[in-house]
Amino acid sequence: MAELKPTPEMIEKFKKGRATLKASPTLLDDSIDKLSAGAQEPAKKFRDLMLSDEEDMAKFHVAATAIKTGLAEDVMKELEAHRAEVIRILDLPAGPA
């Protein structure tokens, strides 16, 4: 996997999306509720990571990767579709998966 090197524009867009979520923490609940039971737990962990105060993008990426470790392929596919929805809702940079 390539090293994560976000641009200043990506970082700014991420911070705006995070601020939007922090202002309305239930914003992603409807999207998460549509997921299978197996995908809801990691999706909530991703949401909680977004709501955290972690500012170091490398540490954030490591935490996000840890959430995905060991998940079944069908759950990963479902989370990838959910990720696209989150990117749309929060207007986040797409970045690496």
C-alpha cells in the first residue's frame, strides 16, 4: 500500500467534514442503520474515529486500517459502499481506501 500523503486541500476538506459530523453526530446513523449487523460495528468504529480528536493523519490511517483488519470480504465490500456514502454526505476527499 502506498504511503498516505494527503495534500493540504485534502486535509482541509477532511477537517470540514469532521467538523460537520461533530456538529451533528447522528448524521451518519441512517446510513449505518442500513448496513448488515456485521458491517454496523466497524462502521460505528469509523464514525467514532471521525468524532475523535486525533489530528495526526498517519495515526488516523493506522486506526482506520486496524478497524478493517480481519473483516470478511462481504463486510469489506459493504463498508466500501458505505465509505462512498460517507464521502458524499460529509463532502470528504476520497483518498486511499
